[in-house]
Amino acid sequence: MGFDLKDLKKEYEKIAKKYSLPKFSEMNKRFEIEKLAGRETEMLVREIRRIMMEKASNYFKFSEVFINPGTAPMFFLAAIKKMDGIDKKPLEELYIELGKLEVEAISLENIYDEKKEADFIKKTYKKWEDISKRFGSLMERVMKSAEKQSEKKERSYFS
């Protein structure tokens, strides 16, 4: 039997105090670490890092679709074609930053070291607010670009 949510919070608070990690509520807002409730583990810090990387990996894969559209699903190909005027440089910078996190996280899989895991969590948590804001801003521009292109097509079709 794993931790219920109450026990998870207690265990997290012990580790948070030991390594100066963010509060449970903040980590949960950003990374949904409550998903660990019900899991059985003696390596809670590793599991938290893995949960964080699930989200980072999703952002990384989504970014890759726009940078390397050859492998994109058809739905995204249409959006990518409408991205005229979108500066891809910020997206590429974000992609590289997320890729570095992926590599670092993978290197932590080799040998369990609670302190290194905790250091990674702190570093990633600090970076995440900036990453998510930049990613959100980029996605807003992509959506606006797609809407503008759609409006142009509608006007030319009916004109």
C-alpha cells in the first residue's frame, strides 16, 4: 500500500525541510505531484523528479513538432503552415533548455542519489515559472497567427 495524500504531504514536508524544497502546494500546482498518492516508494524524491519531467517532456515533444514538422501529426501540420511571422528562435531556445533538462534527468536514472535528485527538483522548480510563461506566450502567438491566417482565407474566399 502506498501513501495516501495526507501521508504523501507529511513525507514530502520531511524531505522539503531536509533539502529546502518548495512547499507541497506550490509543487502540486505546477507539477501535480499529488499523482504520487497511492504509489509505494522508498525513493520519493526520485518519483517527484519523474513527475516533474513528465510535464517537461510533454512541452519538449510539443516544441519539437514545430521545430521538426516532418514528424508532426496532420493536425499540427496545418497549424505550422499558418505560422508565418512567428519567430521560431524563442521556441528553439526553449526546446534546447527543455532538452538539457531531459538529459540531466536521464543521467539521474543511473545511480540513485537523493541529494542530486533534490538539487534537480529545486533547479527545475526555479526555472519552471519562466519556462511555462515563455511557452504560454509562444502558444498564444501561434494561436493568433493561425487565427489571422484563417481570417485571411475566409475573406479571400468570400470576396
